Amino acid sequence: DVYRSLLGDDLNKISSESVLDDLSTPQSALRPKYVIAGGASGLIEGLTKRLSGEEIILNDMAVKVSQQKTQVIVDLSSGRQIKGNILICSLPAHAVLEIKWTPTL
């Protein structure tokens, strides 16, 4: 909603590339105002505790992410494929460029 307010455009018409470019600038309105104490492992541990009862996959790298109309499909390095209409995928920023995105990111 913040981004739509700033650009005055439908979110479906804004490219992911323009959002990532904007986030990389120090003056971006969307830059995070907080950091996770303890780093990424703290985020993973917190999510794991709060999402008990859900399927959690750790240490299996995503190699392809495909967004369909009603679901997201993630192909993992082990050959496993995960499908869902709600999916949380956490990865380091450098890994964004190593994943094949469909549609293109």
C-alpha cells in the first residue's frame, strides 16, 4: 500500500525489478526501519516456533520459484517440489539472483 501510494499505480503493474532497485537506495520509503537481533537464524527460530504444526523445510535451497494464478511452486535443490497458496520462503539477499523466477523477477 505504501508503494502504491508513492507511485500511484496498481501493484500488479509495478515490476519487481523497480521495487528492488528502489529498496537498494538509502532514501527509499520502504527501507526497513528495524533489524532482527541475532541475525537470520533468529528469524528462522522465531518463525519455526510460531508456525508449529506447519511443514518447515530447512537447508534445502530453492532453485526455481513459479507463481501461478492460484499457487506458488518452489523447486528445491533436492529435486523436491513444494506447492501452496501460502508459502514463506526466507533466503539471503545474494540468493535472489541465483533462483530462476517465473514470471521473471
